[in-house]
Amino acid sequence: MKKLLLLVFAILFRFESNGQNLYFPPLSGNQWDTLSPESLGWCTNFLDSLDNLLLERNSKAFILLKHGKIVHEKYFGTFTKDSLWYWASAGKSLTSMLVGIAQQEGYLSINDLSSEYLGQGWTSAPLAKENLITVRHQLSMTTGLDDGVPNSDCTSDSCLVYLADAGSRWAYHNAPYTLLDGVIQSATGLNLNSFLQTRVKVKTGMSGLYVQNGYNNVYFSNARSMARYGLLALGKGVWNGDSVLKDMNYFTEMTNTSQAINPSYGYLWWLNGKSGFMVPQSQINFTGSIIPNGPTDLFCALGKNDQKIHVVPSQDLVWIRMGNAATPNQLVPLILDNEVWGILNQLMCTSSVEEKNKLNKGVLLTTTHITLQQPDQSGNELRISDLSGRVFLKQKLVANQAFSLEQLPSGMWILSIEGGSNPWVQKWVKE
């Protein structure tokens, strides 16, 4: 009986932890429930700023989801909800999901040698060095193969040159990633489009197709299909109760730091809120988050010319963007991400009723004052910082004594109360 109760609890916990409160659109048709920004208590005057930024930055499509529902959907020029566009390297995240599904079905293990699926001699590296490379290294960009060859997309063995032992060097290298397609096909007996169709598309209503472009397989779809995939990622691989990716250990590894060299990289997903990051074509370690204006739990799929999928579990939020390059000659497309989040932080100026209830921890926040309402929490410290984390003010609070916020300059601030059993954090806009 005890074992049965534990099993039921585990099932319920899994369902709870995979977005049971999320809305999922029907598998066919164009029906998709919406939420108005007004119903969320957002500052709708910033919507024009968002649309103007997206237009100025050569966007074709933008969709913002909250709790799975569409809050804002915008198309630019002649682009429509039915138009097709490429995901570029944002599609790497889709390949990562497919590898996890292949592993859960027993076709492969990411700890297997890549040569088990690609054949011995798939690189020009000495055999002993080639035999260090696993599927996990391909997922985490740590194969040790030289990304500085004349064509880093080239998947021929002559282009796959040994530079360092697998696992000892991080480099954003397209060719070893692309060969994950061969790993999936060799392991499952299905090509990439067939495996995607049977495992993901039929369960989520996604449309689209991988198209061969030179050495690369590039995914094309409409904007809503990209948003559907973002929603699947927000649901931790579960779509409306149907587990597309059942292996939660793999999902956790996929969306967390995959190796110690670049903390901001998972399995083909980029991660925000880490201590540092690296970028393509560079071995420099930069300090801080890749998207300073973004939430710390944000994970995202990023592609050439600013194709983007952003997923924020703490906010039940997804946004996607398709279009041409927002800023010419970027080493890594991150400038637009930070600009969009700067405006989204202003747009989401007021918490929804649901979020206010979640924050009901004995703290009263008004437009001018903050009050600690629990006597046993006296002495806790109020910290006020900007979005980059710089502390503007520290102040000990006394229960039921209102502290004025009127001295703050206008802008977006992070208010936090620390030191007690009920820590509290809230973004706040001072007009």
C-alpha cells in the first residue's frame, strides 16, 4: 500500500511539475486561446514600443505566450501566420529534444561513442582521439574537433580535425552537431523528418520540415509552430498531459549547464543567469549573463539572423521571433534579446491577480510604499537593485511600518526582502 501511494504521489508530482495549468492549443486548425495584456494588469502603453523595436530590427513575426495563451502576435510586411521561415541554429534545440527521445526509447545512450552510429573514421583524428568523442560531446559542443577549419559546416572526415581531447574544450562547431542527424538515423532507422513527425509533430500539432542546405539540415515552419515548440519546452516535454519527452533527467540536463567550460550552454540550448558565457568563434570567457535584462531561469534557442525561442518557467512565458538580422555583423545574436526584454520588463509592470496571490507572503507593495506585515519578520532587509544587479539601497524593515519608495528614480527596479523564512522578490516600475 505504501509503495502504491508513493507511485501515485510521484505521478501527481510529475504532472504538477510539467505545466498542468498550461493551456495547449488544438492539434489542428488555427484556434489558439488568447489573454489580453489588460487582463494581466500589464502596462499596455509599452506595446507600441515593442512593435516599433521589432519593426526597426527587421522582424517578420513575433509571438508572446503567457500560460500557453497568446498575449501578443505580430506580423510585419507581407509575412503572415502561414508564411514559412527558417529556424537556423534555433533548430539545434529541436535536435536535442529528438536525441533525448531516441535515448528514452532505448535506441541510443548519449554516453555512447559517436563512432557506434557514424562508423569508425568519421573524423580524420587519430583513432584513439576519435574514440573519446561521445554523443554527449556532440550535444554540448565539446568534441575537441577544430572549429577553425576553412568550412566549419563541413561534415566530411577531412574537415573534422583533432584539436583537443573531447570534453576539454568548448567551441560552437556546426559540423559535429549536424552529424547528430546521422546518429539519430543510424540508431532509429528513421530519417530526421520521419522521426520528428512520429515523435513530436503528431503530438503537438507542429508543422514544418527539415531541408538540406549544403552540409546543414535547416528547419522551416510558420511562427506558430515555433511557438508550439517553445510551449512544449515550457511544459518540460509534456504536451497537454502527453509525455513527448518522458526522461526528466535528460530534460534537466538539456536545459542546464552541460559542462564546466561554458556555463551558459546546455544541450544545444543557451542559458541565462549564469556566471559567465562564451560565444561562437571565440575562446574568451565573458563574465555575467548572456541577456542581462532577461530572467535568470530563461533558456533559449538562438539562430542566425536572430531566430529566437525564449522560455521562462518562473513566468510561464514563451516568446519567439522570426526575421532578418536585427543588427549587422553580430558574432552571436544577443543584442535584440536584451532590447526586447528591456521593453517586456516595462510591459509586465504590474503582476496579474494570480501572481499577486503567489506573492502574498506578508508584504504589501503599493505604487509609493512597501510594508512588511508580519511582526515576526522584523529586522529583515529590503534591497533595491537595478536590472544589472547593482544595489541602490539597503534598509532594515520594521513590521507594519511603511517604507517610502518615492525617492527612487524612474525606471525598472528589483525589490527583495531577505533574512527571514519568507524571502520575497518583485520587479517594480517607478513611473
